[in-house]
Amino acid sequence: MGGEMMSRYLFEFLSNRISFAFIMIFLMLFLELRCSWLISVLTAVFAYLSEFMLGYMCYFTDFGKHHQVLFTAASILLIQGVAVLLGSYRDFRTVFTAVSASGFIVLGTTMGTVTFLYTRDAVIGLVVVALVQSLIMAGLVVTMRKPYLEAMKQSGRYWKALWIIPSAFFAINYTAQTWPSNLIETPSNAVTCIVSSLTMMICYAILFQMFDMWRKEQKLAEDNRFLDIYAGGLRHEMETIRVAEERTAHWRHDMRHMFRLITAFAREGENEKCLELLQEMDERIVETRAVHYCDNVTLNGVLSGCAAMAQRENVRYKCQADVPKELENTDEFALAVVLSNLVENAINAASKAEGERWVSVQLLPVKGQLRLEVRNTYAGEIVVSPQTGLPQTTKGEGHGFGLQSVRALCERYKAVFHYAAEDGHVFRVTLLTDQ
């Protein structure tokens, strides 16, 4: 009987150690890691060794056998602590991920325990634990990792409520595994654990499918906003061309009279008056020229739309652009979305500034790359979001620009993004990407 009890304790101990290893793997794969992979792996290994010692004390010491709830609480705190150390988000998103990691390993542990009960072979039971955990982890990585990480990028109050979902499943599974006794002594509770685990997976699949749909709707809304700006730019260009054509028509009508006056003044030797008329002609020729920022139609439309927006907001708009008609290495529409986000929000920030209200845009080639620089005046103070590491203002929308589009462009094209607050309440954003 003593040998059978020792075999049971050994199986539970090793089964839980296997499951804890998969919890660490889950955290590594489903958290937006704060540090490098090497440091993250070393942190996870240290946590595993610490939990290994806790587990040994729990199963093979008299104190541990009589205070298993205390050791379970210590393991939960250890998992949460590792998640906080590894993850970039120190809020309820990290709590959600850590509790989810504890929930997803229940099915493998339960299946291994049932196998051990029927075969009385600890090795076979442990193999089943490792196999089921591996299959579940592979399935999660293939089907859920990408939408999960995308959902994690969205900060919001709803995470304060969503973490209750995995916590509820964890509470159900823990109760089924420990009350009135453990699964080995009350194997009928295994059905509850299996059903609860499968239900949890279904809930997660539905939840993150909804997140994915919401993300696509957000992207569609952003694309529509970009198209509105682009269409506004085209309308602004058309209006500029129409006004230029009207001025050109008037200029052609007045040109004959101007030449006659110049001829008359020249015959009379009135050189100063001739020069004044020539200067006036030059200024009027400049007025008839339509505004054209660059050869790229898409980016030129965005810059024109932003010019119209700045005019409506009574913000002085300075723009210098030199972009080829076709971009070889960068998606011009992705760049246009980033450009419209940055400039539009710079205009919004400048419109709230005290004193000078201006926006300066430069989009120029530099050694085979495109350098985008947006500078603007602003009101209030610039603070950095702890979730994104990017700036936001304390007043109004300020620099709450489309961070998703900026981040996506930087990740996809290895672009370099930099921001800084300069003296005189001037904010500068710089983006360097391939042409």
C-alpha cells in the first residue's frame, strides 16, 4: 500500500511538473515579450526550478501534504509573477493570459490521470499528459496565437471583466480536482474537468473570433477614413485646378493689355514701370499654377487633403515632398495610411495650440530611403503610454494617432520610427522606410 501511495504521489508530482512546463511555454508564446528570447527563457527556467522545489515540498514533506492549498496559491502567484516579468502589458491582459495558461493544461493533466487509473502505469500516464499537452499547445499556436496576440494589442476596460472567464473555469477545474478529494480518489470528477476544459476552448474560439472580426472592422473603418481623406484631397486638387483655370482665363484676357502697356512704357523710356508690370505678370503666373506636392498620385492626394483640412482648422501648413510615381519596396497605400494618420493628428494637435499654430511635413528621399518628418505645435504635456511605449497627450486627442498602422508599417518593412518633443511646444515624428 505504501508503494502504491508513493507511486501515486510521484505520478502527481511529475504530471504537475510537465503541466507547469507547458504553462511556461504558453506564456512565452502568447505574451508580447518585454525582453529578448534568451532572457525570457532564462526567467521561465528559473521559475520552473522554483516551482519544482515547491512541488517537491508539497508532495514529499509532511508540511506540504497538510498544506497543499498554500502551495497551490504559491504556484498561482509564481505564474502571475512570471507573466508580469515577461509581458509588455502590466495590466489585466497579463492576468488574463496567465490564468488562461493554467486553464489550458487541465485537459492534459486529467487525461493522464485517467490513463494512470486504468493502467496503473505511471510512465504511460505521464506520456499521455505530455502528448495531450503537446497537441493542445500545437492546436492553440496554429489556430489562436495570431488573433490572440492581435487582441492583446488592444487595451481597454473590458479586460477587467474578461479575465473572470478563465478564472471561473480554473475555479471549476480546481474544485473538481481537489473536492472532496483528488482525481485519483474521486475519478468521477474527471468528467467535469474534461467537459469544463472543452467548454473553455470553445468559449475562447468564439471570443477570439469576435476579437478578429472587431479588429477587421476597425481596420475597415480606418481604411474608410483614409479614403475620405484621399477623396478630400482629390476634391481639393480639382478645386485648385478649377480656380487656376479661371485665373488663367482671366490672365489671357488681360495679357494683351499688359503687353500693350509694356510696349508703350518701353517707347517712352519708362523702364521702372516696365519692370513693375513684368513683376506683376510673374506673380500672376505663379498664382495660376496648381499646387502639386509630389509625383505619387496616392501620397499627393493625401497631402492635398491634409492641406484642405489645415485650411479649415486655420493651421498654417508647410509641405515639402519628393516621392517618385511608383514605390518599389513599400506599399504606397500602407504608407499613405500612416501619412494621413500622422499629419491629420498633427493638425488636430496644432489646432489646439496656444500662439503659433502650424504643421510642417517633409517627405524626401535619403540614400535610397524615404524620410517622413512631421512637426507641429501643440498644447498640454506629452506623456508616453505604458501599454504602447508611444506618445499621447493629456489634453484631447492630441497625438493619439493611428498606432496600429504605424506599428504595422514598421514591423512589415523594418521601418524606423522616432518621436521627440522640442523646445517651444513643438512635437516631431520621424519615420524612415524604403522607397
